[in-house]
Amino acid sequence: MEAGATLRDRMAGKQDYNQDDDMVNVPGRLTRLRTNFGKIAAADPTGVIIDTDDNTAPNSPAP
């Protein structure tokens, strides 16, 4: 499943969804978010990227 589809599926099931959570329909928001996280990860040697695709919260991998 492509990243946008995974995000759309997860956000659709979110109980406390609000307009700030709309990362798919607001043009450029998801790209800016990913860019910002990438900058933070590059600047912080303790930061890690965890691939959570196809995982639910209870079975997501630990960092």
C-alpha cells in the first residue's frame, strides 16, 4: 500500500480527528511534514525512522 493510502486509512479511523490532522488533502502539508521530520532526524543522532506501514499500534516495531 502506498504511503498516502496508509495514512488515509489510519486517519479515517482516528477518533479525535481535527483539521490539523489533515495531511493528505491540504496541498503540500504531508511533504512539508516529512521534510521537517527528515531535518530533525538528520540533526539528532538519537533520532530513528520507524517504518510502521502495515502495523497497528499494538504490533508496531520498537525503536
